[in-house]
Amino acid sequence: MNNLSSAKKIKTAVSIFFAVLCVIYVIPVFMVVLNSFKINTFVKTDTFAWPGGEMFAGWDNFIKGMTFGNYPFIKSALYSLVITLLSTFLIIMCTSMAAWYINRVNSLFCKIVYFACVFSMVVPFQMVMFTLSKTADVLKLNTPWTIPIVYLGFGAGLAVFMFTGFVKSIPLEIEEAANIDGCGPVRTFFLVVLPMLKPTMISVAILEIMWVWNDYLLPYLVLDINEYRTIPIHVQYLKGSYGTVDLGATMALILMSIIPVIVFYLTCQKHIIKGVAAGAVKG
Amino acid sequence: MINSTMMRRSLRRWFALFLLPMVAAFCIGFVWPFLHGLFLSFCKFKTTSKWTWVGIDNYVKAFADESFRYSFTYTAVFAIVSLVLINVLAFAVAYALTQKIRGANLFRTVFFMPNLIGGIVLGYIWSMIFDGFLGRYGTSIITDSTWGFWGLIILMCWQQIGYMMIIYIAGLQAVPEDMLEAARIDGATPWQTLWKVTIPNVMPSITICMFLTLTNGFKLFDQNLALTGGLPYIINPDGTSVHTTEMLALNIYNTFYGQNSSARGVAQAKAVLFFILVAGIGLAQLTATRKKEVQQ
């Protein structure tokens, strides 16, 4: 009995310890909130102070942040959204179809494609960045509506790998039954296989969303920067003129850019955590 | 059997719908740039259309480049330090959170959160925090290279502990309960159970996390660019400069897009070496730790 209560005490102590750690953990985000309400000159000198009294800027920073850096924030947010959604949709559809085809046909060509996909997972972006940005330029893949093709190409590896892993576990009998009932390959895939792939699709989607939304270098090199900026590109542009830049407004802008991400995280938390675990276990 | 052969044959006719889109994009986005890059690493070029073959000249120059060698050592030290710190801390957190403590789900949510924020934004947030702190001592993150190193380590720990923790939690939850029970009945101390039962059983997770943190460390770019951008730099007597917090990926980037556009061949050669390094480490580590996994 005594032993049991001491174990309980340890657990409470651990809980308290982690609660404190969590508070420390959110401090950086909290600092963004604080400083987004602070007048620029105080951000550097009184970073950790409460934005009260003469430091308080009200909503000025947010209003300024909207048009900051000669580029409307809304525009970069929309481009980020378009690129992320289109790329994720394209990757999920094309790679799940490809993975099914690869696994079921299993010809020499399929094996080569699969091997190339796995190989591409260990290639760092710097290896292809110069030639890829030139290729994308030539093929006019430098707009938010066409860059998803580049993302599909460079990001196919992991997605194909994950889908193939799952397709392998689907018993062939189900598809044979569909076939006997008169389904051709297209209907078999979309009506029978695709619904079964849903958990893997969510995992892949989560990983791709996290990648594409936060990616900086690929869109920076591929897109026409004067015309199209995503959020990371926009933020880095402000950083480029560090010192002269309005830090208060920048923090307001950063806050506006992470609020949707945090909302997305809190609503899809379960799927995100599952997706990360699934992606890693198979990686 | 006949049925599945027939199905395969009819599926093959739909090659253009199922496989072609992905393969076409894969060729544009990976295969061609990769082969083209490999080829160009043996050439002198400013644009991809005008090149002259120079053999291994670029590789010789890459190895002779002091900033490249420096960034290699710097990156290696960074990757190892971050690997150890992130994995030890992430495992400890995951282990504690799987002991049925109160609020475990909330803690997990909070620790994972930084992963949703991109590297550029993270770098910006942390440079504000470090500068606010270091400003009191008359220095800043871009003038003090010691802080530049540890600042990036802190940032990476803050970001990646949550990610690795998720993988470790998944691994820990898969440890068979009866094994732990058996150990307890046989009188093993918690410490013994951890080392002799839990850790051997989560070896696959450990393999994956070590692999991920090591390659993440070597491939790190966004956070490095946004936090210090490689600053401060030292100018050598011969006029060349070394950026003291510049990692490999950033060094390659700066060689490609820096002022000297005739160095692009060298940059591409560096990129090939970088690729061989990252791929090699990944494979070596994978085979090394896989051996230690429990056969099931």
C-alpha cells in the first residue's frame, strides 16, 4: 500500500514537471504574440517585456503587416494554400494509382520505377536544385498552378513507398471478386481499392501538407518571385532586410501565418500524429 | 490464378492512366534533374545550356575549398550533437508519457506543435528571442559563432523532440505487455526492465529516429539560413572567406547562387559529394542498427 502511494506521488511529480516544461515549450510562440503588439523600437530592446504602456501598439502591427514588404500578406497566404492543396491532391491521386499499378502488374519496368522512387528518398534537394529549377523554367512550371507537378515529381518517392507498402497487404481476392462482378481496372481501383487506402491517404496527405506548406527553397527557386510568393518566401524576404525591417509588424505577420497552422493542428491532431508515426515506421 | 493473370493484362492497358502521370512528373522533378546534375558536375558552366567538359576538375576544387571543408566538419559536429541530444530527450519524454501519467495527451500535443511551423519562420522567431537575450550582453546571434551553434541546436531540439517523441511513443506502445509483466514477476528492477526488455523491443524506432535526426542534421538548410545565415564570417589572408556557422547545404547554395557564377560547376560537384555523403550515412546507419533489432 505504501509502495503504491509513493508510485502515485512520483507520477504526480512527473505530471507537474511536464506541465512546467510545456509552459517553457510554448514560450517562443508566446513571445511572438507579445511582440506582435509591441511598437517596433521596443521589440529589440525589451523583447521579453509585457507590451503595456508606451510599448503597446494595438492592432497597428497587424494592419501594417498586411501590406508589409511591398507584397500583400493575403496574396502569399493564398498562394501557399493553392500550392499546398493542389500538390497534396495531385500527389495522393497519382501516387496511389501508381503504387497499385506497380504492385499488381509487377513487371520489370514497375520494379525499376519502384526502386527509383525509394532511391529518390535519400537524395538531398541540393543535388537537383539547380537543374530542377532550370527544367521547371523551361517547362513553364513556375506558377502556383503548375508547380504541383514539380512537387509530385520530387515528392513521389515517399508517397509511392508508403502506398505500395499498404497495397501489398490488401488481399487480391477482393479485387478478383470485383472483377468477377464485372468491374474493370478503373472501377475496381476507384470503388474498391481507393476506399481501403483511406488511412494511408490521410497519413500521406498530412506529411505532404506539412512539407509543402513550410517548404522554402523549392518554390523560391522555381516560382517567379516578383509575382508569386509563398509565406516562407515572404518571411525570408523581410528577414533579408534585417535591422531596417519593422520587427513588430513582422511578428504580427508571423502570428497571422501560424494561427491557421495551429488551428489545423488542433483539429486534425489525431490524424497528424498517426500520419507521422506511420510515415516514420515505414521510412 | 487465370483470373489474376487476366486482371493484370487488363490493368496493363490502363498504363497511361495509372502509372504514366506519376512517372512523367517523376522524370521531370527527379530523374532528369538528377542525371543532368550528375553530368554537369564534370563541366564548367554558368547556365545549363552552355557547358564545357572539365573532368574531375570541379571535385578537385571542391576538396580544395576551405569553406567547404569547414562546413563539412561543422555540419558533422552539429549532426552528432543534435542526434544525441534529440534522441535522448525524445526517448525520455516518450518513456515518461507512456507511464500513464495525468495530462500525457496534452503534453504530447504541446511538444509536437513546433513541427507544424516551418523552418524559416522558426528561425525568425528564435533569432528574435536570442537577440533579445544576447542584446543585453552587447552581442547577437549573428556576431557570436558559439551562440550561433548552440542557438541552432536549441532550435532543432525544440522542433524535433516532439517529432521523435511521437515515433518513440508508437514504438513503446507496441512493446508486448506480457513481456513487461514477466520481467516484473521475475523481480527485475524498472531500470533493468528498461534496458533489457523495453529498449531491445523499441530498437526499430531507435533506428528510425537516429536515421532521421542524423540525415535531418546533415540536410539542414532553412533553419540555418533564417537563424544566422552562416554569419559571422572570417576573411582569410588570401581573400577567401569562411562563414563560421554555415552548414553544408547552405555552403552549396551560396556557391551556386553567390557572386562568382563561374563556380557553379564546383557547386554541383559539392552537391554530388553531399548526396553521396547523405545517402551513404543513411544506408550505413540503417544496416548497422538493424542488426541489433530483436528478431520477431
